Amino acid sequence: MAKTVSIRMTDDLGDKVTAVARVRGVSVNAVVLEALEAAVAKVASDDAFTAAATRLLERDREIIKRLGR
């Protein structure tokens, strides 16, 4: 299932994204998705991020466990 997200960007960034899309012959949506995928891949390969995410998930599990008591 696709997720719809609305974003706000400056006019300058919007113009740049539109220009990139036009030159590549793709939609603005495609340019934004590509940038998001690259950003997520970069973060996912960051050891400090994955360690922080693991700690956060473990904390959340503990909270949920306590709520169930």
C-alpha cells in the first residue's frame, strides 16, 4: 500500500527539484522518492543510528511490557 505524505519546501528548493525532474524527464515525485530512499539508506548504514534505534525499540518493548501488567 502506498503512503501519501505532504511536504513543504522553500520556493527555491521546489524550483530546483522541478528543474531536476524536467531535465531527467521524470516526475517531481520520482525525484523526491529517490532522495528519500538515498537518505534512508545512508541512515540505515550508520552504526550510531542503528544502535540508537535498537535502544529505543528495547525501551518501547519494556514500556509495553509494563503496561500489560
